[in-house]
Amino acid sequence: MTERQHQLATVRGGNASGPERLCAVTRQSLDPKDLLRFVLGPDGAIVPDLDRKLPGRGVWVGCDRGLVEKAVRNHTFAKSLKTGVKAPADLADRIDALMVKRLSGTLSLANKAGLVIAGFDRVFAALEKGSVAAILHGMDAAADGRSKIDRKFKAIQGSRGLEARIVDVLTIAQMSLAIGRGSVVHAALTPGGLSDRFLEEAERLTRYRSPATETATIFSEAQSEG
């Protein structure tokens, strides 16, 4: 296992969220938090049920873009539901967009609750105070600004035996829109329920875009580098 794979596995750790379900593509039994649920909508269309609460018989697919694309190609939904339903060809893109919308909405709520610190200087100052639960970077942010913040955050968290949670799944434009100010490249979350919810949603989007065999973009570290 590579270091990045270990990082993603660490993020996925935690209590099980319920009885296992069978992935319709791989036929593996997994915890619901590692799966996406789909139901047949009133209009006969396949509907992603990200909250896993919609009524009706569910079809479960691993939280992996490639598996969703395979389910569409192989008509997995029609076979599982025993109907002639045809999933839209862009279903994988629609799910990604839904996840981004949910994540951005949660970030907006966290900001309104006073849990978001935006801007390089303000984030760096917050690190000095030790009140940061996670660091956020625009996924298109320059590496030099990111590395300076990350090194300090990892060192601080490592000295305390705490995880250094760093997220870069939203673009600068998406972060800026959610926070309601121009050009938010770097931000930080302070501890709180909405921060925890944001991190859970970010981890799911990361998992969807980056299977365990690829690079993770949200990770946990208990010790500083070096």
C-alpha cells in the first residue's frame, strides 16, 4: 500500500454507518457509507439518493465514478430493478455536480456559522493560535502558498498527536462563491458540527473521484513530515 492509499484508508476509518449492502457492479458487500444509492423516480428515471432516504427499492453502487460509468454501460440499473429503465449517459457527471453542490452548500453554512477563516494571512494567523480543524485549498491553487500553510499545520498537529486534515476538492471559484468573497484560495475550518459535516462530504467526493488505487486529495496525518 502506498502512502497516499494509507492516507485515504485513514480518512475512511470510523464506525460503520449501518448494515452492509451489495454493490450491483462488483457484487461486494460494503458499508453504506462506501456506496451510492439510486432509486427509480416517479417519472421512471434513475435518481441518485445521496442521503440514502428516498422511498422505493434501492440499487447500490460503490462510491466510485468508474463504477457508476460501468453501471450505465452495462445497464446495471435495469437489470437490478427488472425494468426497461435507461440511466442517462452523463449520470456520473450529474453525481459529481450534486456532490459539489452539497459540499459548497455546507461550506456556506459553516461560513455563516463563523467557522470559516479565509485568506492566506488570516489562515496563517489562526494556525498560530491553534484553533484550526482543517485546511482548505482551491484545487487550482499554486503549490508554493499551499506548501507553506501545510508544513506549519502538519507540524502543529503532529506535535499534538492530532490529524492534519487538508482538503482540496473545490476550485478557487467554487470556494469563493460558497464563502461569498472574491478569490478565496486558502481557508481554514475551526471546530464545529458543520466543519465535521463538510469534511464528511469532502471525503465522499474525494472517494468518488479518486478510488483507493489513485491519489487521495483529503488526508489525515498524525505526525509532521521529516
